[in-house]
Amino acid sequence: MPRGHCSPQRYLFSASPEVTDADRVVPTPALGTTLRLEIATTMSDRSMTTRLVGMLAHDLRTPLSSVMLLLELLEGAEGLTPEEGDDVRHALASARSLSEMLAVAVDTLRLAEGALAPEVDEHDLGEICRDAIGRVRARGAQAEIRLEGEAAISVRCDANLTSRAVAQLVSAADVVTAPGRAVRVRLSAADSTARVEVIDEGATIPDELREALFDEEGAVEIRARQRPYSRGLGTVFGRRVAEAHGGRAGVAVPPDAAAGRGNTVWIELPLGNKHRRS
């Protein structure tokens, strides 16, 4: 039986001809008990997944750190040709990206379990997004990344988690946007909420896939079967970070998008007290 679904049949029937009709009906566990058992199994599976991913990330971190250290030393070495220097920088950027991928996978699961609590304080959203854009550029972005919108928006958030979430959204947008074209990061505020919109020029994500884009299982399914619309784990991580702050995440079509091209992936965060007073 697929997880999350219970059979509507509440009784098991014996095929033995030696029992009476009254004896033939054997009650199965009540629906509530069945659901509780399935929920407990799901939570146990997710906890095991978290531990396995965490163990894998930990085991990979030591050799990966050694590789990154050697590449950093090599990057500063004298006597490299321009081509060799480019190769070293590309390898170092790839190693840093892999390190962040491992961290995002672990933290996505920890956020889903409630095992990672944001360290909330008052921060400037523009500074957070500039830091996020810098992370993506350091890994070798192919698109032009622009920061647009309101200046000096104060938010209450974990600055490091939020910067990493925005970086994941920008990185995913960069992958689907043609080299030299623009990925726009737009900031806005309304009522008690600040919004970060990441606007790309990739194939427009169909309505029926938009919700799945922010779900762990849905993101994996899209990557396997609808790859042109995939954003990897970045949108899931962005949603988990936003929800951990009491915010939301979503995707829409930009009003100025060309037919069949363009997406706006957004997250919302609570405004800070400084912004509300202003």
C-alpha cells in the first residue's frame, strides 16, 4: 500500500468454509491508529534519511576541505600560465559549490525536522542579497546578476541562512538563463512583510509543477522527468528557510516575460522593527 493512503476496506474475510458468517469478519486496526502508525514510520524514515545524509556530508567534508586548501595554495602559486590559473580557479569554484550543496542538503532536512533554528536578528535585506550575489559570482556565474528594488529594507532573520537561501535561488536562475542575459534580484516591502524575487529567463514553469518545485519529493521528480523546469534543491531550501522565519515561498510568471520564458521565484520574510518605524 502506498504511504499516506489507507485501504477503505475495514475488514478481512476468511475463506475457510468451516467458520460461520459471524466469525468470518475480523476487525482491522481503526483508521486513526493506522494513520498514527504511518506517520510514525514516515517520521522515522525522514530521521534516518537526515542521519544518513549528515553522515555522508561529514565523511566527504574532510577530503573536500583538503582539496579546497590545496587548490587555494595552488591559486596563489607563482609560475602558472593564464590557462592553468583559469583551470585552478574553475576547480576551486566547483569544489566550493559541492561543499555548499552538501551543506544545503543537510540543512534542508534539519529545517524540515525542526532541528535547525534560525538565529534571528535585525538585518539589512539589501546587504544580505549583495552577499548572496557575491557567493554566486564567486562560483562563476554565466548571467549578469542585477539587484533592483527598494533600498534599506530591514528584516528580522538569520542573515547567514537567508543569504544562503537567496544564493541558491540565484544560482538556480543563473543555470537556466542564457550567458550574458540578466538574472534580476528584486526587493520590496509591504505591510509587515519583505519579499525577495529572483527573476530568470528560463522556460516558464507550468502551473501543475509550481507547488512540487518547493517539495523535497516533488523537486526530485521534476529533476528526473521534467528537467528543463528543475531548480534542484535550491527552491526547497529557500522555502524551508522562509517558513522557519514565519514566511512563505512561491513562483509566478513575470509580467514582462516573453511568451514561454521567464519565472519569478520569491520568498517572504518578516519586516524588522526599524523598517516598520520608518
